[in-house]
Amino acid sequence: MGHGWSATARQCMSIYDPRDRNVGRVALLFRRMFPERQMILRSENGLRTIRLSPAVQVITLGVVSLLLGWGAFATTAMVRQQTLIAHHQAGRVAAETAYEGLLAQVSVYRNKISDVTADLERNHARAVQLAKSDTVAAPVKDARKPEVKPEDKGARADQTPGQTPGAVDPAVSRELYQTHAQREREALYGELARLDTEMASLAQRAAMEKALDGVEVQLKKVTLERDLAMGERDQARTRVKELEGRLVGMEEQQLALVQKFTNLATDRSAKLRAAVSKAGLNPQDMLDDQGEGPGEKDGQGGPFIPAELGVSTSSPVVKETLGALNSKVLHMTSLQALVDGLPLASPLEAQWHVTSGFGGRDDPINGSAAIHEGMDMSAEYKSPVYATGSGKVIYAGWRGRYGRLVEIDHGNGLKTRYGHLNRVLVKKGEQVDRTSLIGLLGNSGRSTGAHLHYEVIVNDKPRNPDRFIKAGSNVFES
């Protein structure tokens, strides 16, 4: 019985952690972060499973991160471009204002140049007229100048003899006027030079206006890029919202499936317990003997439901539902492992019928009353005989009245015997299961014809094999 328990324990261990052997730390960490997941989709046509490999999960996570990153980048770029656009627009307004002022100054300067040019022409005409004239009219008497007295007339040393008093020398007057006109021309030329300099400055400002036109083009490009970035950001946000909505819908579907699987596991456990009870066994006592009872506190195991279903466990409802499912599946798995080791199958697949049942009967050879501890199953000679459950062959060979016999220990105190075989096809110590061919139906030993003598023994006491076969038929059909 102890050996059978160890075989069942090894089978359960292979179910729970088959991939964690000989795996490095990095690979194990990656597997824990991105375990293989399955999405179970329900439709009118049935259930469909979608497998999400670690690579697919990493790619999906990368795409979502890229979309979020691009949205953040687009938002930052948009804010930066709006600041740049505002700065350029302020500069453009200032430049346009300055340009309008320059246009007004150019108009004023043009008027000044016209006035200076007219003055130069008038002065030139007066200079030519003076050059042709021999005399110049006496200047108009100024009331503010003192009169020259008669006694002071003789004291003038520079008066020319024979000159009429009050008259001005024409040569001196022309020279003075030419000097004054020369000074006016020089002042006018200086004004022209200043205007030329300012006009050159206006030309530089006109070049700056062209530069402003280039800035305007650049502003339009920046505005276009901003609009594109805003559009891409909006698309990224829409995509993220769609993904979030799909995730919420998937979680709701998974919760519904988890609840359904919990109900299925509960129903399956009930059927398995009923089948074991129908065979005359106590399933809870057998589970306790295997270390599955409430007294065992150290053992842990069972399928890791969250990783397989790919459902987030952050919600209390999800945690409670998954906990209930895990408990039900663990119990169902224990019962299934128990049933797999029980001899519940028929040893014959071909058409057969019972020639002698379990219990009291008349001996077929001497006719006396006897106890039949098995069941005689008649079928075609040399029909294949199979093991009715997993276990270990503890006897294979000839045993007196049984003829050629195979005896199998199934653990938990259960044994089966297959007698009167024509040929034994297994050896002592060999592990078998429900599909293992162990011999051929025959007529060896104390027998009146070709048949199989089949016994089921529980804790060294014979039990009716027919109850086990009928209980197994219900389990295998469900």
C-alpha cells in the first residue's frame, strides 16, 4: 500500500511542477513573470482555447508600452511646440510693428530729400544769378544798428575814395553770399549723407523682413507638426482605451468561465465519489490514507489556476472565485487519481457474459455447495485480457487451481486476480495501467471450459467484481 501511495504522489508531482526541473534562475524568473497563459472563449459552437505564449505576452506588453510612451512624447512635443509658436508669433508681431514704423520713416525721409533737393536747386540758381550781376543792392537798413555820424565818416580808413556813402562793394557782397551759399550746400549735402545712411539702415530692416517671412514658413511647419502630433496622441489614447475595454470584457468572460469550471469540478467530484461508494468503498477514508484528509497540514499542490486562465487576481471577487475553483479542482484531481488506481474497468473488451457470479453456488465439477470468491467471464478463446486499473504485478505464473494467474496490487489494500489464462504476457514487478495487456483468456487449471476467473480483493477480503465494473462504467461514460 505504501508503494502505491508513492507512485500516486509521483504522478501528482508530475502534474503540478513538470517544467521547473533543470531550469536556470533567469529562465525561471522570466517564466514566472510571463507564464504561458490560455484564454478560454465561449461561443454558441462551444469552447475555444487561445494560447498566449511568453513571447506573445512580451510583444503585447511592448506594444502597449510603446503606445503609452508615444502618447507621452506627443503630448510633450505639442506643449513644447505651442510654447515655441507663441514665442515666434510674439516676435513676428513686434517685427511687423517695427516694419510699419520703418515704412513711415521712409516716407518722411523721401519728403525731406525732395525739400533738400529743391533748396539746392534754388541756391544754385541764386549763385549763378549773383555771378552774372556786377552790383548788389544795398542791404535794407536795420533799425537796430546805430547810424554813422558825419564826423565819423572821415575816420573810416577802409572807405574807398570817390565811393558814395551808404553803398556796398559788389565784389565783397558777392564773396560773402557765395560763402554763405557754400555753407548751406555743405549742410544740405551732410543732410543727404545722413539720409543715405538711414536709407541703408532701412534696407537692412527690409532684409530682416525677409527673414521674418522665413520664420513664418518655419512657424507653419511647426504648427503642422504640432497638429500631426496631436492627432497621433489622440489615436494612441483611443487605442489604449479600446485595449482597456477589451481587458475588462475578457476579465468578465474569464470570471464566468471560472465559475462554470468550478461547477463542473463540483459535479465531477460528486460523480467520482458516487462511483467509489457504489463499488463498496469509502472515498474519504481512502483519501485520508493517501494524505488527502483534513489532518494533513504540511502538503500543498494542485493546478495553478490563475496562471493557466490568465486572470488578474487584484480584485477580491476574482481571488475568492479562483480560490474556490482551486479547492474544487484539487479535490477533483485527488478523487480522479484515486479512481485511476481503482480496478473499475472490465478485464475483457470483446463480447462476454457471466457464467458464474460472486457468492454461493454449486461447484461445477463435483456439484457440491461452494463459495465463489470471484466472477467467471466467458468469451472467445484467447481473447485479450487487460488490467482493470493501474498497479504493480506481484504474481505472474502457474498457481494450482487457478492455472496461469496474474495478480496485481493497486494500492490502498486493493488487489485483482486473473485466472485460467492461456498465456501470461507480463512479469512480476512490472507496472501496468488500465490499457496494459496482461494475458490471453484460456482454460488452464481447475476449469471446465474457456473463461476468465476475475477476483477483486479489498484488505484481504473478496468483493463482488460486478459492483466495480458497473461503478466504472458510470465514471467512464461521464
